[in-house]
Amino acid sequence: MVRGEGFEAIANRLCLRAEELAPGAICTIVGVNGEGRLKAVASPSLPTSYGEAITGLEIGPSVGSCGTAAYLGEPVEVDDISTSPLWAPYKDLVLPLGLQACWSFPIKTSDGRVAAAFGFYFKDKRGPTVFERSIVNTCVHLCSIAIEHALTQKRNHALAYYDQLTGLPNRRSFDDMMFDRIVSMDPAFGLLVVDIDNLKIANDTMGHVVGDSLIQEVAARLSQIVPNGASRIGGDEFAVLIDGCRSHAELAAAADRIVEAMKTTFDCAGYTLTPQITMGGVVYEIDGVDPDLLRQNADFAIYHAKSVNRGGYALFKRDMRTSIATRMSTIRTVGEALNEERVVPFYQPLITLSDGTIHGFEALARIKMDNGAIVSAGQFQAALSDPSIAFRLTDQMLRHIARDMRGWMEGGFNVGHVGINLSTADFHRGDVEQRLLAAFEPAGVPLDRIVVEVTEGVFMDSTDDKVVHVIESLRRKGITVALDDFGTGFASLTHLIRFPVDCIKVDKSFVDRMLTDHPSQLVVELLVDLSRKLHMHTVAEGIETQAQAGWLKALGCNTGQGYYFGRPVDVEATTKLMREWQPGFPQAASLAAKKKRA
């Protein structure tokens, strides 16, 4: 054991030494597996056919001396094999070898479980002598120590190389498995990196028991589709090696099988869940031959999949390295800005078209750079595909907006409404309502002054109407809900009926073309008319000319927004704008006249 020999080598040594001390005795040691079946461990003086014959036998009350001793957990002494009922089915196995008697002693672990049996065979019909009994007692004790040592090694190996939750190989094992494939005679394999989508949300909303069950379920399905190929390499991350894969087409076929395997629901702790995963894949030689490069390229592929095909997969393409690197750089930039509180709201006015008064504002995220430059949301939009960044950005915006609105109210300004953009990431955690309340209630800002702006994509990303239920709850608290960028993406007129919203914002792309493109004009007319009949408010986005504003006013559109009325500006400039525009301030009349002349 000190030299690190395995249990079989140690058992062999014990048998040979016992036979030296007890001439005429033949020693054997058999193991007992977790299913209660025998496995030949050491029988150095018997032919290999003996070990092959007993391996796999199930222990029981009449399974020779060793099988019965293991079953009963106590010594079994047979002084005549030929007449013993314990040996009736097995005597032809040992009698031809000249073995006439057998004494077996169970070998137990520290917790009392029978792990093996020590057997002494004799070539004449007799029982063991007192000296032979002492030899067996000593050998059994030594075997117990050796077994405990082997079990400890096995446990340590499992801890080092296998994931304890799923039983799959861990990252260390995966690295070894990929290296073995690369150095083989004819390496041919693909690698899929698999992420469980929204695992943190499952843990936070349903508990870690459900989250762990989700991990185990995904692991089991991966193992079923790709036996001996799946490893768990992170909290929500798996790696799957596809042997024999030489092309992207073959890898895509394997990915399709995995996606299909995840579509079945399962029940856990009162919840019915459908595992959702996103994958990125590479093929050895096509996408790299170095293990680190292959893994990195697979990560690039999965980052790409999460941004364009969440719930599906993407296979690596070389241009991903550039685009993902740019995205990761943007994420770092926004993350640093959030850490330093440099993400601030700029406010763009929404104007009532019928009388030219300020109806409210939309708060738009901006980053103040170290050099004083202001970066608009369009320039860091890629970073918002990271749910953590999107979530943190919303929280920082909410704090600033609540503070600004409190200041305006104390200054006597009629703020109207302020629109706040929320993303899919904000709804995934299920605490949107609590976050809004936590931001605005302490500041004393009435919730009926808040407009939550969401795109159709936010609704469509929710397969269980969770977003719909949250929106309905917000509306019951007095918050107005606007459907932003309507007419793009997943646009459908049925969404106006299905989604619980109070306002639609006609996308800038239609407003840009409505005076020159007849179909765009018809779309705007239809939306304004339909929203009026559905008792919804209409906002036209992207108004840049007086002609656009005039045509929309004549059409009956309620509110306009765009550079014609004002660009997004910081809180100080917005305060100045309200002071000039607000009825009751002397600057209001002259500013309105300027707008009219424009």
C-alpha cells in the first residue's frame, strides 16, 4: 500500500504468503460489487478458468462457501464439498481441481458492508487448524485495511475526476479525454460546448433543488445521446465530444439530436420544466488542432449563439473571433462604466401634437467616457446581449431617473410621464415590479408617472406568458406600458390584442418613409386608426421634419418624438427645456413661436 500498489496486487501477495505459511492450503480472495455479484480478485494457485467461472455469480444462501459467506456476513465452513448442499450447483467447478473442502470468511468495510471474502481450499476433507484460523484472521484484517485504502483512493479519484452532482467526468477528466483523442493515430472528433439557459433564474425563483435537478436532467439526456462523451465543466456548462466527426454537417446533426432530446418536459418539486440549452461547436482540424484553441473557438461559437440563436446552436466561423472579441470589449467597457456610475439617463421630449406641449420624456442610456465624450446606446448595444450587463444597466438607470424626477417635482415642474426601456433580461428574474417599487417609492415618485417601454421581442421571448402576467400587475399599480418600435421584429396586429399595453410607439422606419412611400403611409394610418379604436395612445418615433409632424397631427396621432422636437439631453439641459417650455414661464411663448416658424 505504501508503494501505491492496487488491491489486486496486494491480495495476490497475501494469498501467496498464506499458502507459504499453511502448506496444503490454496488461498483465494473474491470481491463483492455493489450489485451483490462476485468478482475474482486473487487465486494465484488456481487456473484462470476458475476466476472466470465465479465472476458475475450473485451471492446467496447456497452459492458455495465464499458466495454464502458474503451473503450471510459470517464464516462458512464446508469440510466436504462433494456432499454439501451449498456447493451442489458448483462442485464440478472445483472437484476436478482436487479441492475437497473450503472455509470462507467475509471481509467487511468499516461500515459493516461485506466487500470481499477470503477462502481457504483443502485437498482433503477437513476443516482448518487453529494455526490456519489465525492465518485467515490476520489475512482478513489486512484485506480490510487494503480495501479501505482502495475505497479511499477510489473516492479521491472520483472527487478529482468526476462531478459529484451528475456523475459525469469533470473539467480535469475532459481535458484528459480531449488530449487522448488528439494524440490518437487518427484523430476525428467534434466538440460541443453546452450551456443551460437561465439556470441562475431557476435557482433564484424556484430554489436550488430545482436548479440541481435541471442540471442532472440535462446531464442524463446528454449521456443518453452521446454515451461516454459528455462532461460537466462548469456550473451550467457541459462539453460533449462527438467521436468520428469530421465535418460541420456531422456536428450539426449531433447538435440537432441533442436539441431534440431537450424538448421533453420533466417534473420537479411541483414545477414542470423544459430544459433549454444553447450550444457552440467546433470540429478538430477544421477549426483548430490545439485543445486550447478548439475550446476557445467553441466558446466564441456559443457566445454567438446566445446573441442570435439562444436555445439553439452555432458552429464556429472564423469571423466570429473578431465580432465576439469586439462584443467582449464592449461588455468590459460598459461593465467598467457601471462600476464607476458613468451610465446616466439622457431625456428626449415627447410632444403632444395637437398643442405642442411636452407630454413627457423617454429616458435613454448614455455613457460618459473619461475624455468627456458621450456614447449613445446604439454604440454599446452589443453589450446588452449579456443579461448581467442589461440587468445592472437598468438598475443604475432606475436610480438616476428616480432621483431626477424627484428633483423636478420639488422644483415645481409638471414632468408628465417618463419612459423607461426594459429588456428581456429584466423580466427573466421575475422581480421587475419589486425593482421599480424599490427605485421610485422611496423617492416619492408616483407610479402613474412611469411608462415602461418594452419591445415585442420581450413578449415573444417568454413562452409561458410570464411577461404578460408581470405587465398586467404593473398596470394595476398605475404604471403605463408602451409597446416600443412597433412594426418591426415580431410585428403582428394580433399582438395589440394579446399584449396588455396602453400605448404603441410607431417605429421610426415607417415615419421616415411615410411621406414618400405609399405602403409605409398606409401602415402608419392603420396603426393610428387601430390604436384609437382600441383606446390606446399613439406615439410616432423619429419625427425630423415639420412636414412629418404636420401630417401625423392631421392624422390624429397623439404624440410625437424625434430630433425635430429635441435631441436627448442630460438632466440639466432637460430642466432648462422644461423651464422654457412649461406654461407659466415667460420663455415658453417665445420658444413655441420659434417652433411654429420652424
